[in-house]
Amino acid sequence: MTNLDEKEFIRLVASKLKNDLVDIGKDDVVFLSLKKIKKTLTKANLILKCDMLVESTDVPKEMEPWQIARKSIVACISDLSAKGVMPYVSMISIGIPKKYTRPKIKDLIVGFQLASKEFGVKIVGGDTNVSNELIIDCVMIGFQNNHDSLPKRIGAKPGDLVIASGDFGYSASGLKILNENMKAEANFREKAVLSVLLPKPRQKFGLCLARYFSSSIDSSDGLASSLYELARQSKVNFFINYVPFTKDIKDFALRNRLDAKSLVFYGGEEYEIIATISRSHLAKAKTIARKSRLRLIVIGKVENGNGSVFVKEQSSASYPNSRYSSLNDLGYVHSF
């Protein structure tokens, strides 16, 4: 680290990320007083999550350091949100390359500070080291009341509906624009690129509605991969009647001779929530979503099966009746 050693870094972090729970950097372990937690712990579950960001695989070159730091927090927030869990505290371990200058390191800390305020999570400690590339490992803890059921990846039942928190295809399009300099209309370019540089996890959607989910997952590995994961774990089939994407995605694909379906289903890096919900809970969930100004999109149904996903094809003169085709099980997976 240029002109900044580990102790200076810790002091800088402590000065920027002050909170009322602990004094950051004062000891090798974090002492957290349970009396300061405004929850009845005897009636709560402890929810843990960790996620690692590696610069070479997870960071577009256009990302500013503060955006990278924020994204490392977003990954954990998104997974907790899909389960309806509000984060409480986080510990962050960071490996910083020696080439990082003091201003870049300060910019990283700004990103952590912004994310802490944005998502309501207090950063209480962590570890630092020198590495060949930037690596950030985020550990996050939340609490959940016992009387609330935690939706898992297993739990979808025949008769349930498949829902989504928003549209897909923007992040895949944004990466195409950034990495391959593909053409796009100005407004679409801005929206697509921002979806990559400043991803928006659906925290409010999950916190408001997760109690009604029979299964759920965040979509950071791609829509197709997320659908297959829920279907396989629950040992059911999904039939997708409505593909959640907008006309501007289709226009961008046509302009650049791309397959819109691939952008929507196989892109990844989208922090939407995919879930299943009982038909008996749908009306209540829609009412809450409407009052909370959230989008709740019914995209399909659950039937008996063995973990497959099918998508409704567009009708044509040759095939006037709707048909379903099998969706490829593809998405973003790290290769070792």
C-alpha cells in the first residue's frame, strides 16, 4: 500500500466508520454487548452470511474504488434480503495491492461508509493484508424473529406461483456496453451501465414480503440459474409464462445482433429476488407491494416435476397454441 501502512489504515477506517456498538480497531476481537441490541434474543434466530469479492473476476475496470467497496456489501445484503432478514453488523477483511494509493484507499472506505448508511448495517471490524489484487470478504449478521418462517431454496410446492421483484437484462447489457463497446441509446446506456456500477439489491421487497415466500433466492448468478436452483431443490418444475424484460432490452439486442433471451436469462449480476408464493398469499402480498410502492411480477407457476424449467414460446401462425420449451440451465459460476 503506497504511503499507508496497516495501522494507519485501521485508524482511518475507525474514524470514518464510527458506531455506537464497538470501537473499531481497539482489540484483536470484537466485543459486542447484547444489551445494545434492540431485540429479544431469546426469541430470535441468528442469520449469518459471507461473500467474497475478487477484483479480477467480479469488478469491471470502469468501477471506482468506492463502487467496488459498496458492491462487496451489496452481495451480502441481496442474499439476506431474499430471506427477509435485516442486517445488523458486518465484519470485512480486505487484501489491498501495494499499487493502491492513499486516495484510492480512502475512496474504498467511503464506499463502505455509504453502504453502511444505505443498508442499515454497522461495520464493527475485520482484517487487513497485502494481496496481488483487491480482495474483499464480507461477513454479515442479522436477526430474525422465531415466529417468522425463513424461506429457503427448498419449499416450492405444486400450485405455487413464481414471482420476481423486477425486470432482467440490464446488467448483461451494461457489461456488453462496457466490455465490448456495443451501441446503445443514451438513456438506455446510462441505465444499463449504472445497473453494473451501482447495483440495487431489493432489500425493501424482501423485508416486506419474504414472510409469504415458500422458497426464495437472489438472482446474482442469473435468472435461469436461480430458477433452476429453486426448482431442483424443491423437486418441482417451473413453467414461466411471462419473461420479465422490457422493450428497450429487445431493441438493444436487435441493434447489436444479440439474443435478447440470453441477456435476460443468462446475464447474472442482477440483484433481483426470485421467489415462489402460495396462491392464497398472493392477494395479501400484492396489497403490501402496492402500498410499499414495490413491483411484484408473477412470471410463472409451479407444477409436479423433477427440477426442470420451461418457458412459454410466443405463438405464431405455425403454432397458434402456446407451447413451452426447456430453458437451458446456464448462469454465472466461478471455475477453479
